[in-house]
Amino acid sequence: MHTTKLNIQNKKGHQLQAYLELPANQKPNHFAIFAHCFTCNSNFNAVKNISRSLTSHGFGVVRFDFTGLGKSEGEFSESYFSANVDDLLAVSDFLKENYQAPGLLVGHSLGGAAVIVAASKLDNVKAVATIGAPATIEHVTHLFSHGIEDVKEKGEVEINIGGRPFKINQEFVEDFSKTNLPEITKNLRKPLLIMHAPFDTIVGIENANKLYHDAHHPKSFISLDQADHLLSNKRDSLYVGNMIGTWVERYFEPKDNDMLSTEGEQLVAHLNLREDNFTTSIQTQKHHFLADEPESVGGDDFGPSPYDFLSAGLAACTVMTLKLYAERKKWDLQEVFAYITYSKKHSDDLMLDVEKPMRIDHLQKRLKFIGNLDEAQKQRLKEIASKCPVHKTLQSEIVIETELLD
């Protein structure tokens, strides 16, 4: 997964801050847009988790800040509902011009209502998914109802929503009554996935029932059992992203599977010299990731370097081995950090007695333990860290056999 920062201009000339999440191979099959919840922003954890989950299903996902929120330009009072829809249309236009027209819209809470309306205006959108969305736009006005009367008298007032101050005006308030969401939902005629938590205390489950009733088939509902409205539990947001990715596959033309075959081996690496610089796809039986070189040596820095992976193998094996040992001893090891640096050092600097002085591969391993451990326990864990399988492999004589395949 790779993240690119974007700046997208809306029709009012405001710059919307956005992020494009790409699959690990940097080559999405399709594109999606994520619309965040009311007063949230694109860096909200649930937004990032869902967007990144969708990349594993081959999507490039743009998550962005609505006008006046996050790091987008403009005032919050300009972020009324129809302006949110206009922002979505601007992001869709940007994708169409620079990448590929989005085929999927995903919206959380009021963002869910916004994607339904935006989808009704975009022929390129093939499917829509909502999460905790209201069935009517007016539903959200209860969040600032305490300031509506003051707006009528003063024109603009500062209100408190979720412990944060926001300024609203009469146009902001009135705009929420201009959109007939039930009618738009009835006429949408696009695949719609409605996801909602049964005990959502912000937007009640009856909203999901109304949306489902208004929509035409194909329509689907998934209950987010035990989740809260904001999907505060990471497990819930990852589940949402994966379920959307699985559901929406039915509504897109299948593309060739780009997964690499390991040909019966544990792992395969592939570099397409015609399309890539150093960016290398690596595939195990169940996992896919990228290797690259940093920009300082001519790479694109889309993934760790080969020696980063070497160090990562040692670090991962070390902390896993220490976990198992501490658990067996019933020691209070709560967290362990293994910091690894690879370099070349001269044998003289390492005070090694060798026949011919030379530069030698050197791995520096530094450990940090969190827990109620005495000094003797820490020293013993340090000894065990040198006994992890990868550590011993790197210190042993290794035979590498190479053969050519047709």
C-alpha cells in the first residue's frame, strides 16, 4: 500500500487536501472515493483503515477533507450538505482527468448520504456503500439544533459539536432541508450496500431500515454487530473495508489476476523492466509486498530495500523468539523492540582477528524491553535474542543454489 498526497480544487476555488491510497503493486484495477462523517476528516482512523483495506481488493482509494474541515481550505460554514456533494463531484472529476473515473463511492454517516446523491449525478459510478448513514439529510441538524435560533437572530454563531467549536450561518442551516434523500435513493438504481451498527446511538438503526426500504435491488445490508457509530475499534473498520471489497467485486468486470505464482517455492520476486525502475513485486503463498530502492540511489522508494527486508527478518524473528521465551518463563515482558541497522564495517574497527583485513557485513541489534523485569532477566533475554532461528542462520555457513527455469 502506497499513499500519495493530492490537492484538488473544488468549484469555489478551494484546495481540498486528499490522499490517494494505492495497492501494493501501485496498479489499481478500479478507483473509489471515501467521504468522511460530519465534522470528521480524512485522517480519521476509520477512514484510513477502510481505505487501506480496499486497496487489498485492487482499488485505488481517494480520501479527502470536505471544505472547511481537516486541512482543506474554506470555512466550516461553507461545508453544508450540497457543498459536500459538490466536493465529491470535484474529486471524481480530478480522478477522471488524472487517473481513472471512480466506480465506487463509500460514505460514512452524513458522508454516506452525500455519496448516494453524488452517485445519482455520476454515470461512471457502478456501486455505492454507506456506513451508519442517515435516511434523511435533516437528521444531522439535531447536532447543532441548540444554535439554530441564534442563527436566525445573529446571522452567524459559534456552536459546539462533539467538544469542538464550529461557526454556522443561515445558509448552512437551510441547506440541510433542500435535498430529498429518500426520493434520490428510490431513483438511484445502482447497487447499494448499507452497513449499520444495531445499537448506533448517533444515527439509529431505523435509518438503515428506511434506506433499505427506499432503495431498489440490487441492495444489501450488513449488520455491524457491537460496533459504535464512529467505528472506534480498528477491527470494525477493517471488517467494513474488507466486506465492501468483497461485495463490490460482483459489479465490476473481472480483470486478470496479477498475483504471482511461487511455482512451488516459498516466495517469488518479479521485476518488469519495461514498466518499473527497481520496484519489485514479492509474493508468498498468502502475502504480497513490494521492494524498492530509495530515491537517493535512483529508486522510487515504493517499498523497503532488499537489505531492509534482511534486517526485518532478523528483527521479527528476534521479537517473536523473545515472546515465546518470556511466556514460557512467565516473565512480565509486555512489549519488545528490536532495532536493526545493516552496514559494512572494517574488521579492524570490529577488532576481529582475521588473516586479511577487510570490510565485513555488520548487523547492529539493539533491544528495548517494556515490563517488570529485573537486570538478570534482561540479560538472559539478550542472550536468547542471539538464539533466534534467523540470527543463527545469518551466522552459519549458507549454501545458495541457483538454477534457470524455462
